[in-house]
Amino acid sequence: MIDDIFVINPVAHAYDLSPSNIQPNKYSGPLTDLLLALHLGWQAPGLGMSVAEQSTNWTIDTLAKTLFLESDVDFAAHHTLRLDSYFRDGLCARYKTVEAVTKYPERFVGYVGVDPTMGVEHCIKDMDDQLDEIPDAVGLKLYPAQVDPLRSWRMDDPKIAFPLFERAQERGIRTVAIHKAAPLGPVPMNPYRVDDIDGAADAFPDLSFEIIHAGLAFVTETAWAIGRFPNVYANLEVTSALLVKAPKLFENIMAEFLLWGGPEKIIYSDGCMVFHSQPLLEAFMNFQFSDETCEGMGVEKLTKEDKALILGGNYARIAGLDIEALKAGMKDDEFARERARTGRQAPFSNWRRELADGVA
């Protein structure tokens, strides 16, 4: 917790960026370089891991320690990623989500992942297999495009997308997280636009839809989407790193989101371990709109209650999580005991220790 606010990080990753996991095509290298550069260039000063340290198979144990021993994050969601055309295991393998939610059920919920470009029947079987293994998963993670060859799909496609959403809803999935706004390397931008969210949100009012990386592009369109549809949310994964990299840009993005959607429609995240959570959490707690922005953008200063919604309350609502029950479940777990013994540990100290021990 930070300032007595329960913190949920709804996008956490244990990547495999080892060279052997990178697919041999012209798109995979540039995406890998982008991820490595984001970690080094958008990180709080002095915290970044070297390229060699990043170019490994990140483990769930180290992710958990980074989140819960080194930061004030209390709870997280681990996503199974299906960037299979870029990485042999999709970048964040299914077995890692299974490990996270079975080894640390008091700290993680899971998202299953499918690749709609593989066809509806394939995806439904894939989704069912994953949900049979982790039936308490709360989310479905999707990417709008793949490479080698270039191919894409739309969220408002009644033949491709809607059957997936129907099955997800039948199986108890509550939220669909769609990667938008940030193209994955030198690929066409069009699939990463947000104009296809509307049709999905309208057709499935009982599902929530998270626009991941909200605001990195298409800020106004995203703001209008979260303002018009009660089940569409702006997820700040990577966008939150602008608090460190470009704070004025972050302020402008947040102002548009607050103007049209209000604090109830914004979800904090950071994508740990790409970014370390603690500096961003502290920056967000210290963040406030300037008087100039309030006057010029028609927004009010953020209250502590607003920040509590963004840092955990909104996500708990859409994912069906009881924050008081979560607090009780983790009150005396291994992370709580270790934090009581050592205090908050140094950023990325557990990752460095793991690498020194030759685990990754």
C-alpha cells in the first residue's frame, strides 16, 4: 500500500527475451530492441538493467519479489502473451501465468491469451484449454496484429471477435485487454487504432474492455471511448512511464481522460518488470494538475480518493475483486513477513541476485 491506498498492478510480465526465443524474421529484432530501449530509456534514472541482463528468461519468482518486496504494489495480474510471430513462446508463456496464480494465489490473478489471426475454432479451443487449467482467470489478453506475414483483425468483427468474446463471457472472463496505441515495431499503424473498440463494447455490455497503453497515441479518441461507453477503460501500462520520461505529456493525456471519462475510467499499470513499479507509484502519488491545466483543460485537481480509484479501486470493481478479502489473504503471507523483516528492498535487487546465482 502507498499512503494507505491498496495498489493493484493489472499488467505484469515475466518476459523471455533470451536470444533463442526470438523468431527469425525481420520484425522480431526491432521489437526486441524497442523493449530493451524502453527499459533503459524510460526507466527512473539509474535503475535500468543492462541489455545482457534483460536478454534472459525472466522468472515468476523474481517478478513477484520485484512487485511485492521492492514496491508498494499489493496485488497484480499476470498476462499470457501471444506474440507468437515475434517470440517462440509468445514473449510471456502460458506456464508462467499458471505458476503465478497457483504458487501465489493471494497475490496474482491471471489473463489467458489467444491469437485471433489463427481462426475462431483454434482460439476457442486454445482459450478453453487455458481456462480448464486456470478456471479463476479474470481476463483475456489480445493483440490486434501479427507478422510474417502481416495480418490483423478487428474488435468489432462479428465473425472473428464476437465468438471469442461470447465464449470468454461464458467461461467467466470479466475483462478483455486489447493492446492498442503502440505499434509493435516497423509495422502498419492501422490495427493499433481504437475505433474498433466501440462495436465490441456496444455488443458486449457485460464485459469490460481495457485499452492497453491508452494515450500513447489516439488520446482524444480514447478519451471519447471511455466517456461514451460505461464498460471501456484506459489502462496506463507504459503510458505511466511518461511520469518519468515526459511528465507534461502525461499531464495532458490524463487531463483529456479525466475531462471525458472521469477518474472512474482510468486504471493504473506499468508493465513491471519492464519498468520498476516503485518510482512510478511515487511519481503518481506526487502528480497533480497544474493550475494552468485545470483552467485550460476544464479539469479539477486529483483527490486522494481519485488516486485510490485509479491505483486499485477501478480494477477491483471490473475484475470482481474484494479488496478487504485480498488484504486479509496476504496479511501474513511470505511477502508480508519478508517486508516486515527487511523493509522495502532495493529496486531490481532480486533480479540482479537471481542473475548472479545463474537462475535465469
